[in-house]
Amino acid sequence: MKPTFELVSKYEADIWAEAVGIDKYRILFVSGNFRLSRPIRRDEYVRYRNTFYLSPSRANNELLDKLSFVGTPFCRKDFNFVDLIELSPEAEKEMMAFIKTLDQI
């Protein structure tokens, strides 16, 4: 499967939001030996999850905006995610319908 987004940076890095307990969520950023973590609210996690389905790069960039890089050799502008594909209007409509079902379980 081809990637749908990529990181534009001179550094290798990854970022994601995850559930770490009942109603506990966090952002986790990893680059080399550096790990940054920040708790987030459930609504921030749900926004990330829903946005990721439509635009992974936008979702990841929004997470990066929430982090502080103080005390690291990095700054926010060192990292930028870009989408490699764009959803068709029909695919976006179907994805939005799917997203609406996620919290109905």
C-alpha cells in the first residue's frame, strides 16, 4: 500500500495521538532519542482521529502545533506533514459518513 502522507523534514520523526486509559489521551512525538508527550482531552483526540481519516497531514500538523519543543534541538518549523493524495468528493462524503459512526458503538 502506498503512503498517503509524508513528513517533510531533515529529521526522521513520528507523531500520533493515543488512548492511554479510560478517558485519558496523549500526543506522542518521537524523533531519534527525543520523545515528547502531552496529555490531551477526549475531544482533542476525537478531532485528531476524525481529521486523520480525511487529511493525515493536517491531523499530524495540528498535533505538532500543540507541542512545546523547548529543551530539544528542534522547533515546530522543522516538521511539516503533507498529503500525497487527495480524496475525491465522493470518497470524502463516504468517509464523513463512516466517521459519524465511530462514536456510536
